Amino acid sequence: MTGIRTRARVRRPWRLAAEAAALLVAAVVAFPLYWMVLSAFRPAGEVQSARPRPWTLHPSLDAFRRVLGQQDFGRYFLNSLLVAAVVVVASALVAFLAAVAVTRFRFRFRTTLLVMFLVAQMVPVEALTIPLFFLMRDLGDTVPGVGLNTLGSLILPHLAFSLPFAIWMLRGFVKAVPESLEEAAYLDGASRTRFLWQILFPLVLPGLVATSVFSFISTWNDFLFAKSFIISATENSTLPMALLVFFKDEGNDWGGIMAASTLMTLPVLVFFVLVQRRLVSGLGGAVKE
């Protein structure tokens, strides 16, 4: 008993040091978000002040009024929500089926396909923007709804970039489900389709949630594709494009920029809160036999 207490006393300083380091890292990570929200509520005079303070005694909603008063801001918000929702749902379903295929079935070039998934993750998005621009332009001549100046030109590239990571991650979850469970389901009379959606799908759902968070954040915050593919049809612009309104030649409206950024962050926080329990279990690992 004495030995256990002595060991606990020895470990306690290290534990306190680890907790202090974690709090320090969390403060460093959270400080830009705090400064963004603070700047959104500051009056214009404090935002432009040469001696900024980490607080404000006169909070104001003027920046949010300017943002919400911008023309088509609500439309941009709905466009971003639609694109992100389609990418999340489509990537989750396709990645789930693809992960089952590469895990449960034997076919030629399976290993090559998995290696290609990893290689696709290593290619910078900036290097593919110009080829994708010409691809979207050519697709617009043959396939309606996916050419330039359409929301389809944003959905397809994000879907393509989300799938390799999602498939590779879900492959581990599907592989962790014991094959004996599948055999037992077949012996009980379950068809392959029923096993797939009623047994396997709930087991890998934490992994689907984890990949969905990645897909949602990367799609919601996209500026490069929105700027490159939406050229003249401003009604199809997404929310990050609304920030450009506050960058002006006579001076940037930093209060409006911070307010718009704060409004853009809220859906991500809401989505994270809704899926946080599944996300923790998804990042922690898959089911075990």
C-alpha cells in the first residue's frame, strides 16, 4: 500500500506537467478563434486601433449587421450547405461500399488500387486545379449541371478528394469486423444486402462519422475551387466567396471579415457537437473480435 502511494506521488508531478502542457497547447490553438470572435464584436475604432487589447468594453453588432445585410449572403450560405451535405452523404455511401469491396472481395489489382488511394492523397490540390478547370469546362458541354459556374463543379472535385481518405480509413473498420459474424448472419438466413446495411453499416458508423467530419470541413471551407470554377454565375457562389466583399481598395473591413468568419465557423461547430460522440469512438478505433 505504501509503495502504491509513493509511486502515485512520483507520477503526480509528471501528470501535472502533462496537464499544464495540454492546457497551454489548447490555449494557443483557441486564441486565434477567440481573437476572431472578439474582433467581430469590437467597434470599428477598436478594430483599427494601433494598440489592440484582448477585451472590449463596448461590444457591438454592427459588423454582423453589415454581413447579414450583404446581398445574396443567405444564398451563399445555402449553396455552401448544399454542396457540403451532398459531398458528405455521397462520399460516406461510396466509401462504405468501396471499403467493403476492397476488404471482403478478392480481385486483380486490388493492392494497386489501395496504393493509388494513398498516392491520390499526396498530390497537392493546387497542382490539380488547372486540369480540373479544363475537365469541368469539357464536362459542361456533355453533362448538364456539372460544368463551370454550377454547384456540380464544386461537388465532383470535393467528392474525388474525399473518397481516397474515406475508403482507406473505412477499410480498417470493415476489416476489423470478424468474418465469423458475417458467416453467422448468413446461417441465420440474412442476405448479403441485409448484412451489409443492418449489421455491418452500424458497426462501421463511427468511422463514417470521422470521415464525414473531414469531408464537411474541407468542403465548407473551400475557397480555391469556388474561386476557380464559379466565374460569372455569382448566384452559385459559396460562403467563402462572401468574404471578398469586405476586401476593398480603400481599406479592408476587418470587422466584417471577422464577423463573416465567425458565422462561417458556427455550422462547423454545430456539426461537430452533433457527431462528437461517434467521432471519438471513430478516431479511437474499430470493433474487435
